Amino acid sequence: MAGPIIVAEGLAKDYRLGSHTVHALRGLTVTIERGEFIAVMGPSGSGKSTFMNLLGCLDTPTAGRYVLGGEDVAGLSPDALARIRNTKIGFVFQQFNLLPRTSALENVELPLQYAGVPARDRRARARARLAAVGLADRESHHPSQLSGGQQQRVAIARALVNEPAVILADEPTGNLDTRTSVEVLALMQRLNREGLTIVLVTHEQDIAAYASRVLSFRDGRLRSDERVASPLDAERVLASLPVEEEAA
Ligand code: ADP
């Protein structure tokens, strides 16, 4: 499909706290093209989570327009928003958010189950996704039997299994050591090169350096919007990092 994946125009979100109104987002205008890899930065309280919640159709704006993949979503009902969430958006979280007593494969199948895909197709598609993140041999492991990096790869496979238009990642490397973080970023850069649009929140400049564009928030506003001339190449950085003894 042609056209930008995300268009936000004058997007605003107010929260009422008693008699007080918090202007969490104050009229944000931004366009994100398909295939971009965006880092969202800014101090705590600057509106990053509010922005991501709106992008992810988890919340509705107080004012403004939000067009996702050509569809105006700002005024949709909760049911319609849930449908869009399940089909167009993949979420990746700092805490991985995998179901604990459930295998890697079943975790990846879950969004397909919600989408009503028949069991046989679910299994095949989930298998293919797990293989694509390098975890074909970990299908039946439970999250507690996987390293942090492996758990995040399962979570990325789960986010991708519905073939979403965009991945929203909230501090996806926040719980990972340096090498594992760069491995996860290498995976994201590869997926991005294959055409996936990624919006990633981070408070670390070191992580934002892997993105191709950085949006910086302050006080509910976009303070800067900068293209990164030459983003770090995670594969190259990995090659230069010392190799540690890795638990399988
Ligand atoms: P960030 O993710 O950058 O830390 P947030 O988007 O969470 O920033 O918050 C932006 C502002 O909105 C902050 O002042 C925060 O306290 C306020 N805020 C966020 N969510 C709520 C809420 N549910 N109710 C009231 N105020 C909120």
C-alpha cells in the first residue's frame, strides 16, 4: 500500500486529575514513512508513553488526527481499535510479557488465536516466525528456560506473527546486557531492512544510535526530529564486542 504508515496531526492528550488538567501531549504533528526505524527519546514525563499508547490504539486522543496505514483511527470505537491493534500493530515490551507456563511456540501462536486463525495454520505460522528469529530449536521451552535475549526474540516473533504494519517497542533492551541488547537490535535492523516499520522508545542515546530517525520529546511536544546520517550497524558492533561464555 502506498503512502505513509503513520500520520499524526495536532495529536493531543489531556488527563484530568481532579480539578487539574495534565497536558501529556500538546498537539503533535509527525509523519512516519513505511520502512523507517524511529527512536523516540525524551526525559521522564515528556509524553513518550502517551504517544506510544495513541500510536498503539491503546488510548484515544483528546484532539487531533491519527491515520494508521491510510485509516483514520482517532474516532473509532474500542472494538474497532482492538481489531486494529490485533491486525496492524506488534508490541514489544521491556519485560517481554510472555505467558510463563506456556511454550515459546504457544506464546507466538497467541495473537493468531485471538485473530481466529485455525489451529493448524497457527502452528505453522508460529513455527516459521520462531525459526526466523533463530529459535527453531527452542519451540517447547518455557520462558523461564530461556535467556533474556531469547525471551525477547520470542516476544519479537509473537509481535510479527500477524504480519503487522508497524512494531512498537517500549525499551525493548532495557532488561538486557550490552551484548544481548545489540543482538536484539541486529534482529530489529534486519527486520527493518526487510521492510518492517519500527518505533522504539529508549532513554539511551547508545540505543537510539541504531535508528534512522530520532524524535525527541519534551513537555508533551516534539523538541527535535532528526534523521541519522549513518546509524550504527548492530552486526558490525557485535563483531567488535568481546565474545562471552554464553549459557545456551
Ligand atoms: P513519558 O513516557 O515520557 O515518561 P508520559 O507520557 O508517561 O511520559 O507522561 C506525560 C505526562 O502525562 C506526565 O506529566 C504524566 O504524569 C502524565 N500522565 C501520563 N499518564 C497519565 C494518566 N493516566 N493520568 C494522569 N496523568 C498522566
